[in-house]
Amino acid sequence: SVSYYDRYHSLEDVRDLIVSYILLDQQDCPGTPRHGQSHPDWLILSGRQERAEKRAMWIDCGIHAREWISPAFCLWFVQYSLNFYNLNNDITEMLNSMDIYVLPVMNPDGYKYTWTTNRMWRKNRSSSKESNCVGTDLNRNFDANWCTKGASNRPCDEIYCGQFPESEPEAEAVANFLRSHKDSVKLYLSIHSYGQMLLFPYSCSNEEVPNYAELFELVQEAAMKIRRYYRNNYKYGASAKTIYVAPGGSDDWAYNLGIHYSFTFELEDRGRYGFLLPPSFISNACNEALLALKSIALRVIQKT
Ligand code: 0X9
Ligand code: ZN
């Protein structure tokens, strides 16, 4: 009776729901488009309270519609948390030290569209009177050097930045949430595919962030663990140099808001299947990203 996308506050509430959802294994389309409803829905994972002012981390998945491994990762992570809390030391420490906000699909209308109509759709599904073309790239719609080089002001383009920063309800809702939780949220993570990269700001300029060395060490260590445990290579570094210059991204915006541990992961693969990653790859892709996430989050807990 309660929708999966409703907010949950305790691990027990969601266990059955999440487990059955994961078992769908991409055979069915989770989530429904919510036309007319402006807020994406997240869930909160929370363990035992260890100190008065509990820290938090934020993970969003599915900014880009066709990157199906991304929502799968958010759900994988939720299921892992539910199953291994109090069994695995890392996840137990993470959940006891931080509330974890998980947004499984930031772009539900676009995601739905990739299941019904066009598997390669990237943007959301917003329309305007100015153009016949549909959709804004949500990862160009945040207020970080908005709509400069690496984004487009043409509504028909794949990297259309929208009419103004946070013009899209999905981006605005996430930005509002983070603005109102910025004191507790220490770690921001956005999950994309593909390319196998662990990225940190900036992407919106070639400038180095003040804690570049620290962020570099974090992604380097995470990539090293993936190499060691899964024999898979991930590139790592500042986005502008590692992938490309692109303004208006959520990671850069969150960084500038004051969340100085801000990352974007590009999950498997490196291009063989690309966005069409077969279901048989889900477990490996998610497990290696989970390893990277745990590695980074535990370090951030030590530092904050
Ligand atoms: O271009 C993007 O938005 C991301 N790559 S993707 O292929 N998944 O579209 C990279 C995001 C890196 N960070 C920023 N551009 N801020
Ligand atoms: Zn993406």
C-alpha cells in the first residue's frame, strides 16, 4: 500500500519491499513518472545514533535516463545496507556514523521513457513553449558556471542546460534538500555510467579545488581496491581533466555549497556495451562501486 518512493525512516520498514524490488533484475520498470509532482523521493538509511549531531551522506542515482546501472546501484546499496547492517563492519560503521539519503531515480520521467519509448534517452521529459524539443540535461541544470562551455543553450541538444539554473523541478528539489541539510551532509555522491571513473570537482572549470590532494588520495585508494579485488581498472581524478569540462553538474554545485567530499562515479563498462550493460554485469558493477563507496565514506567519517 505504501509506494516504494515514499519516504522511509527505518531499515525494518523497507526490507521486504527493497528485496523484492532488487529481484526484479531490470525485468520490470520500477518507479512511475510523477507528472505534476515536483519532488523526487528519497529514502533514509539510519543506524544506531553514535553522536548527538549525526553526519549524513547523500547518494543520487539515475540523473541520466539511459544509465540503467545507476538506479540499480542505488537499490543494490539499499539492499546491501539492509542485509549486512550488524554483520559487515564497514556498513555498520557507516550507518552508525551517518544517515544515508538515497535517491534511487532523480529523473523518473526520463527513466520511464527509456523503458517504454527510447532506450537511449538521456534528459528529463520537460517541455516548454519555446521549442518542440523535449528535455533538459539535469546534470547541466545546476548553478555551477551554468551553461558555459560543455553545455548547450539549444533545447534540442543532449546537453541542454535548461532555461535557467534549477529550472527543472528535479534539480531544484535536490538543491533545496541539500541546501537545507548542508550542515549535516558531509559526503555527496552521484552515480552515472559508463566509463569506469571515480571523479571529483571541478568539472565546470580547470581550476583545482582547495582539497584536491585529499580527494585525489580518496579516489586513488578506492580505485586501487577495485583493481585488487575485482581486477578491473577505474580511472580517477578531477572531472575536467579525467572526463571533460562540463558546467552545471550536481557534484560541482554540491562542492560549492560546502560539501567538500563530492564525487561522481561512472560505473561499468568502458564501452563494449555502454549504456546497454547486460543484467549479468549488474552484480560485479555494483559490488565494485560499493567497495569504492565504502572506502571513501569510511575515510570521510574519520576526517569529519
Ligand atoms: O556528462 C556528465 O554529466 C557525466 N558523464 S555522463 O556520461 N554519465 O553523462 C559526467 C559528470 C561529471 N561531473 C560534472 N560534469 N559536473
Ligand atoms: Zn550520466
